[in-house]
Amino acid sequence: MIKFNVLYPAREGGRFDHAYYRDKHMPMVARLLGSACQGYSIDKGLAGGAPGAPSPYFACCSVFCESVESLQTAMGPHAKEIMADIPNYTDTQPVVWISEVVVDRA
């Protein structure tokens, strides 16, 4: 299993609409990816590692898929639509990272 992770770096004066992301964007992504999306999680940044430090990220999502190939096949036809929705919830440039799930104790 793999995770398609999207991280949204926080910056002073940056904008991130968590309600829109949770209620509209991610459900749209899941719908467009269809059965390739085996689930997803959304994290909201709270703090950095040191006491009182701000979070380095506004938010992060992880989309769970069987393989990189299944993700790419499902994402391909919808990538432009998904990317076009980004300005509706943030002015931050997302960082993408695909990882392999080695242990999941959820």
C-alpha cells in the first residue's frame, strides 16, 4: 500500500481554509479517484517540535492507494480539475510526497 501525501507549508500571512478542504476538496478528490482511493486522512497543523513553535504546515492529507500505478491511472484524467481547485482553499504551494506504508497500527 502507498500513500499520496500532500503537505501545505505554513507561512506568515498565508491562507488555508480548513473547512473547504475537509468538506469539499478532499471528498471531490476521493470521488474522482474512485476505487483507487482506499481512504484518506487530513491533518491540521497545530504546533512545531519546540514548545510554543508554530506548525511548519497548515495541513497535510494522505490518500491511501494499492500502488503508485493505480494512483497515477486514477489521477491522470482528473489532475487538472484537482489542481484547479487549490486556489479555493489556499495560496500555499503544496509539496507532494509518495510513500510506501511499512507499518500501520491505526
